Amino acid sequence: MVTKKVKIFGRVQGVGFRHYTKQNAARLNIRGWVKNMPDGTVEALLAGDEENVEEMLEKLESGPVPARVDRMEVDEANPDTLPDAFSVKR
């Protein structure tokens, strides 16, 4: 299992990005969370099988149709505080 923390820059708030992320996480059996940040970015914590996390990162790079992803920062993360499922944080 791998765990990644992702920060997504671009037009990613108000375009269904968190819902899109949650749907794809469920399909790929990813645990973690996604949330809007005050600076206009979206952050996510993703944990799962390496190939599923890589596919999830590809999905996040393109985002939902109305979104525009300018860039992503991806870092290793600590898996100790993972939820049992995937959630949208407010």
C-alpha cells in the first residue's frame, strides 16, 4: 500500500472536483479524503494499492470536465491517520 498527499492547483473549486475525486476513489478502492483549501487549491490524501493510486493521480490530473488543473504537487504521506473509507472534508 502507498499513501500520497496531493495539492492540486488551477480552477478546481466550484467545479465538482471533490465529488469527482470521491467517485473515482470509490471505484479504485482508495482510502483518504479530499478538501477545498482557503487558497483556492484542493488537497487530497490517497492510500491504496500502488497501481490504483497511480491511476487516481492520472484522474486528478485531468479532473472533471469544467475543471482546469494547472499543476499538482505529490508527496509521500504518513498512512497512520487514514480513515476506513474516502471522505469529503469541509
